[in-house]
Amino acid sequence: MSSNLYRQHRGGGGGAGRFFRAASIVILAGGGAAFVLWAITWFRSSADAKRADAEATQEAEVAAEVEANEQVSASAVMRDATGASIGLLTRSGTVEFPSYDLVVRLPAIDLATSSYSIWLLQVGLADVKFVGDALPRADGSWAFTFMGTDPLDYPQVVITLEPNDGNTLPSGNRVAEGEFTSY
């Protein structure tokens, strides 16, 4: 009899003890499985979010690279004081690294005392940017090639006849000017 009481006390004698033990195992296993499923779902959504962020960043970098390498072209007809066309300044290359090529017909000058200086101007502002001096060519025209920045900020071009006196400001003696007509 004492062994039956011991068995009943330890849960070995009755069906209810076995049921509660089995139910506890099922509940714990179900809870564990639910936790595992939740963890897998969370990790997947976290990885998907990180992947989406990385793809968005990469797309933005590619778009910025494409924009920086977008080709630009424009031209400015250079005109003298009478309005006659005497040359052309063309802009080509990329937005980030535009290249300018100037060819104009100007009178011969003594390069020891004077130069034809090229300036880019902002519209409506007194902001001028010196880019260099035109060089004579064998055919009698003058030319200059230079790299520039901010091509849309400086749509006007002026050539001045400058004395070689060391002054870095324009003298105001305009011999030709032009404005870019397309971008």
C-alpha cells in the first residue's frame, strides 16, 4: 500500500499526472516553436530592410555618377563692337568637367605689351572670372582652350585688350563678347 501511495504522490499512479506532464511538454514545445518562427521572421525582415537600404544607396550613387557625367554642349558666338561675328566659343564635356574651346579673328597685337584676356561673367553681377589669354595661331586667328567649373553660372564671355602691366583686373577695353545660347 505504501508503494501505491508513493506512486500516486510522485504522479506515477494516476492518469491526471501524466496528462499534465504531457500537456506541459506540448505547451513548452509549442511556445518554443512559436518563438523560433518569430525570430526567423524578424531576422528575415531585418535582413530585407538592410538589403533594401543598401540597394537604395547604390541607386543614389549611380544616379549621382550619371548626373556628374552628363554631357553638356553649348556655344557662344563672339561678336565685335559692331555686332559682327568674329568667332566661336564652344563648351563641351561633362557637367562636372566642362571644356571650352575659343577661336576668334582679332587684329594682331604686340604680345610684349598687350594680350587678349578671356573672362567669364555672371548675369547681372559684377562677378568676373579670368580664364586666360588667347594665343595667336599660324592662320592669323586667336585660340584658347581651358577647363572650367560652374558652366551654368557664367553664361557670358568677354575678351578684353589688356596691357601687360601686372594688373589682374579687367581694364574694360572690350573687343569681343558672347553669350551661350544652349546648355
